[in-house]
Amino acid sequence: NSKKYILAIESSCDDTSAAVLSNAKVLSNVVATQEIHKQYGGVVPELASRAHQQNIVPVVHQALAKANIDKKQLSAIAFTRGPGLMGSLLVGTSFAKSLALGLDIPLIEVNHMEAHILAHFIEDADQTAPKFPFLGMTISGGHTQIVKVTDYFTMEVLGETLDDAVGEAFDKSAKLMGLPYPGGPLIDKYAKLGNPKAFPFPKPKVDGLNFSFSGLKTSILYFLQRETQKNPNFVEEHMNDICASVQHTILEILMDKLQLAVDQTGIKQIAIGGGVAANSGIRSRLREAEEKLGWQTFIPKFEYCTDNAAMIGIVGYLKFTKGKFTDQSIAAKARYAI
Ligand code: KG4
Ligand code: ZN
């Protein structure tokens, strides 16, 4: 049997996830999302690592059971080494190392940011992989990055955020409007009903392909303070227009940078990933770019966009075929560049 079964483990932030892949196909992808952080309006690192500790064993058991695979059939264990929260990464790293040692099978370390990009190569009827070279853009609550991808493991970061991630920009703006965390999906929902040009917000001036979102948050704060002084019900009365305007500004920033990346590299294949890829606005802007600019765009299935172990598993499988294994001396790495 030439099938390789890879168990993959992801614990970089606030989702504990385990997946089993049969070569490049996903047999199971279990994600335990930590609800505890909601009440704090953001991820609390200490609570995240404690929850990983509680979740990891049942999540791995579930992934094996759903895949109908016995642990003795596993070919290797892949895990997220970084980047992420150190306390969270330590749980997955230690677990993966111990299990690989116990089963006496190879261990494969995976860079979480590479995994967001290589998620496009999961074999699934509902998604298509881009061809090399392409531009990868990872947009989530933790990351905002544009990467030139020449081959599976030949990637160059062209630009990234200097402060907040794009998902944070959505969530923090939503919080200023009194919306619950995470506010990104709510902004998306209300934006559909509003006028994107109602309230113009300034776009940050950042050279090259880097991003900055902290200035936008500040200008929204001042704008809302000014308007609610005049009319205490301003936010409730203009929720749709405010959301549409905020979303429009964020999308302009993303699309401007993508356009610049296309101009600089001559590459028109764009593969996006991360939780913000769910945004209906970015999806329609990308479709528009396909029609008007001849771009080809790719979005993985949503469960492979947000943090998940299946994307760690595809990298594990690709590394397995290339003999890229790791030994037991490996340590988690909170800051881990592509
Ligand atoms: O990838 P993800 O689940 O977790 C990480 O941050 O790694 O991404 C979550 C982020 C949150 O900031 C959330 O508000 C944002 O993705 N998000 C959205 C939408 N759905 C999720 N932002 C805008 N529009 C959406 N529809
Ligand atoms: Zn992520």
C-alpha cells in the first residue's frame, strides 16, 4: 500500500486541531474552537494554552476515529512549529514529539504561514490549486502577508503588516461600534446593506507591499467620537453605512497592494487564504479583477482557510515525499519567518 497516512496537529493560536490525511486527501479535520476568549474580546494566551492542554487528546482521538485509521497505520506526524503563541505552540509540539517517539515514526515540522498557502494543494473536489508561480495572500485575525510562491518550498515574503492584521482591523472597528467579537463577519453582513462611499476614511501611506491598519482604527475612533457627540444615536442610525465604509476602505487597501504586487512581479495568479477570505466583499472584488484585469484567483474551501490541521497535514505530506523530516531536538518557534 503506497498510501501515506499523516496525522497533523495545529495549536498555534486559539484553535486546537487535528487532521488525518491519506496522501493529499483529507480523511478528517477536527477543530476545537476555544469559546473562552469571546468574553475578553480577543485571545488570552494563558487561557489558550490551558485549553489546548485539555483539548488535544480528545481532538486527536476524534480525528483518528473519523478517519477510521488506527494510530499504528500512521506514516508520520506533522505539527505546527510556529509562528504563534509560545504557550500554545508548546502543547502541540510536545504532544507531536511524544507521539512520534512512542510510535517510532517520523516527525515533520510545519511553518503555519507556509501551511496557509499550501492549503490550496489539498486534493478536494471543491477547490483548485494554482500553478507556480503565484502570489499568495494570507489574511486573518493574526496575519496579513503577500508571498511570492515559486515552488512548494520556495517562497518569498513581499510584504506584511507593520502593526494590526486585517482581521484585527475588522474586529477592532466592530468593537468601536459596539459589536461583539469577532466583529468581522458582522461588518460583512451590515456592509451589504450600506453605502460604501457614505463616510470616507483615509488610506494609510505605506511604501511597497507592506500594510498598516492601526491608523484606520484611530480615524474610525475619532470619527465615531465626533459624530456621537452631535448625535448619541449616530452608530445605531448609520450602522450599515459605517460598516460598508469601513469594509470598503479595508478592501481598497488590500486590492491596491495586490495590484502593486501584480505590477511588480507580472504574476496574475492570486491565491488567498485566512479567515478574512470569507468576506463577501473581497470575494466580489476578486471576481471583478478576474473579469477586468485577467487575474486568476483561488480561494480554498472555508474550513481550510481558517486555522486548521488539514493545511498542516498537506505540508506534512509534501515534506514526507521529499524526505524532509525533523528530529526530536526540534523546539517550537514563536517568531518563525517563511
Ligand atoms: O483564520 P481565522 O479564523 O483565525 C486567525 O485569526 O488566525 O480568522 C479570523 C478572522 C477574525 O478577525 C474574523 O473577524 C475574520 O477572520 N473574519 C472576517 C469574516 N469572517 C471571518 N472578516 C471579515 N468578513 C468576514 N466575513
Ligand atoms: Zn493562521
